[in-house]
Amino acid sequence: MPYVNIKITREGATPEQKAALIQGVTQLLADVLGKNPQTTVVVIDEVDTDNWGIVGETVTLRRKRGV
């Protein structure tokens, strides 16, 4: 039973976009690894940009600075 955890920043991914990710990852595992879509679990975690850091800074701060 494959379990895939996708982490993205919480910046407005639509329900349709998230559904497309879930469908696409499920299909990719079936096509590439022969995994059964009926037992494939995909979870999307949306992380607040204050809780996501790059190069020692939060994404929130980097976005404000235009980086």
C-alpha cells in the first residue's frame, strides 16, 4: 500500500488542483511501479508559510522581500 505525502505551502491551491495532484500521483505509481490505485494513499499537507523555512528564513519573510 503506497503512501505519498505531498507538502505544499498554504497559498491558495484550489480543490481542483489538489484533486489533480492526487489523481496524477496515483496514476504515476500505477504506471511506473505497477502499484494498485485501490490501495494507494495520497495526503496533501498545506503548511503555513510562517512554518516553512529556507536558508534560515521563513517563506513569509522571503515572499515579503520578493525572494
